[in-house]
Amino acid sequence: MKFKEVRNLIVSGLYEYTGLFVVLSNQLNPEMELPFIIYSVTAPYIPEGGTGDLQSTLDTAGTVKVTRYEQPTCTFSFTVCSMDRQTKDGFVLGEDEALDLAEKAQGWFLHTGYEYISGKGLTVVDIANVQERSFLQVDEEARRYGFDVVIRYVRTDEMTVAGVEAAAIKKGDNNE
């Protein structure tokens, strides 16, 4: 699995659970209707150290495929965005909405989404606490709460080695 697959699985699962759009931060697109979640990738690949595990297979044509396996981690930062606003259902206090939804999203990683995450071959290694990330936006406060998550996944890299001749040693052959 490559990082892009990990990112897509996490983003789609979080969207499915929260019902909020989960979009990459620092984009030129107009902002979504509030509330929504932005994410950034702080580290797409943190190696575990070592050379990984190697496995080779030989096909009938004498070609060897060498596969390298390792379990790196990656780090995401998720932030729920809201603002104080009037809606058809009444006044929404952005502070409360952002905090409640950040805790809900964090809860998905902590408990509710465990089966989804592990069923996709991923492991949650660490979940940081929810932190206030608000900022002043012209004349109004943009209410934001967020947290970071470290995910472990299995990365595979393959290489084909052509032109290798298969050698068979017969039992009892003394040609050493």
C-alpha cells in the first residue's frame, strides 16, 4: 500500500462517519459550507528503520520478482472549522460546534472506526488531544479545534529482475 491509498481510506471513512466534508487544507478552492474538516499531512512516510522484509518469487520464465515490505507510519492533522452564524434552525455557536465535532472525529479514531481502520490494514499508533486552533478572520473569529493522528500501514515496493536462470540442485548431487 502506498500513502495515497492510506490517505484516501482515512478521508473517506471520516467523511462517512461525521457527514462532514474532509478537504485538504491550504487550497485555492472556496471554503465549504460550515462546518467542515480540513486536514494536512505532516509526514507521509516515517520509516521504521532497517531494510524491511524481502520476499522473492520465481516465475516459469525465469524472472524473479522481489517484494520489499515494511511498516512505516504517517501523520495527519485534522481540524474542524466553524463560525458563529445564524441558520434556519437558529443561532450556531461556532466554538461549541467545532469542539463537539472535533471530539466526534477523534472518537472515530479512538473507538468507533477501529474495525474500519484495522479492516483496511491500518493501525492507529497515536492520537493527540483536541486543541484549540482558532484564528481571527478579518473581523470575526474562525472557530477551529483539531488533533493529530499517527497511522501505521504496510508499504510494499516491487522490483522485477529479468534474465535470472533457474538452478536446481538434485538431491545427492556432489558437485560443490
